[in-house]
Amino acid sequence: DADPAALERGLAHVAAIGARRVARGRMDEEEAAAVAGRITPATEVAAAGTCDLAIEAVPERMEVKLAVVRDLDAALPPGAVIASNTSGLSITALAAATGRPERFVGLHFFNPASVMALVEVIRGERTAEETLREAEAFARALGKVPVRVRECPGFLVNRILVRAMAEAFRAAAARA
């Protein structure tokens, strides 16, 4: 995060999640400390320069995401994968802002990511099959359930959610 205070809040949030899991018997203190210890906070994208995979999770504004993916493209090694946690912006458009559209994929984690198992894996027009397999393997390594979806407005889950909500509103209006 570019904001040091936001980094501190994020680290505190991770520690709180670990503490809750320890209190519920889902994790021991050593595991919680190990998870927190794998996080390296940084305010500059260049700090990700040795990563094999980077996931941007900035606000859902295309111009903000485009700036971040361009910075990641410049900072990461040539073979690294760039992923976007967008819930509905075009993966193809984001990938086009990089020099590696075949190594760009959507990885939409559901909120709260520490609890929800589902991860949409979204293919852009030029995303390579190998990139999709790597993204799915990464999600499974996190204990998540990857669901491969085509790029379309809202992807899979948000498309279903919007239609379900519209139907619920119609049903409620009919009873009023």
C-alpha cells in the first residue's frame, strides 16, 4: 500500500485474524505467527520485484488499476504473473496495459477472503492456458476453490447475485 498507516492497519488485521483462529482452535500460535511473518510490508511496487505472482487489489476504478498494473509490469520479472482482484472490470483491458497479456489473469477473491473459499479465475482474451493453471494451483495452495470463468460483465458470481437480488426485490414488491 502507498499509505504506511494502511500497511499498519493491514498487518493488524492479519494478526487479528490469526488471533481469532487461535482462539477457535483452528490454528496454533506458531502457525499464526508464521503466516504474519511471511508478510513484507512495502509502500513501493518495486519491492515486489522478485515475486512470481502479484495480485493487485486497489479500488475498483479502472484508471487506478491501470496505473498499478503498469507499475507491476515494470517491476516484476518477465515470467511473473500479474493478477487483478477486480470484481467486474475487464481483464483484457487491464492486461493490454502490460507487456505480458498472456501472463495476466483475474483472481477475484470473495470477501472476507480469509473466510470465503471461492475464487473466480478469469481469463482475458490473451491469457495463456498455463497462466490459468498456475492461478488455479495458487488458489488451491491457499485452500481456496478456484472456479474458471469467462470474462463478461460481473463475471459469474456477481451476475448471479444481481439477478437474485432483482428477483428478491420483485417478489417483495409483489407482496407489498
